[in-house]
Amino acid sequence: LLIHCKSGSDRTGLAAALYELAAAGRPPQQAEGAFSIWRGHIPLFGTQRLHEPLDEYRAWLRRQRLPHSAAV
């Protein structure tokens, strides 16, 4: 998987967070750590929207009353 990202912190952070969810089986709260100011992610000018898939997934898990797992 190749992702072009100017600073390696926004789109790359999203890819890293999705990997954390799907391959490593980490919960959304931990996967969200890929979006960190310490990793160069500054949630301004549209980049804060990159968090939305994780927020939506977390809300879906709650509605379905499911725990996170890589299989889900």
C-alpha cells in the first residue's frame, strides 16, 4: 500500500489507524493514537475530518452493541 502524504501525518495516520483496527485488532480509542500531534498531525484546515471514520465506526459498534475485533 502506497499513500502519498505531504508530511506523513494525515493520510498516513489514517492508514496507520485502519491497520491498527483491522490487522492489529486494537480498539478505535487506541487506533486514534495514530493521529497525534507528536506524530505531526495537527487537526486544522480539514485534516480533523480524517478522524470521522473512527468516530463513525465507534458509534456503529455502540448501536450494534458489538465489541471491536479485527473480524468485525
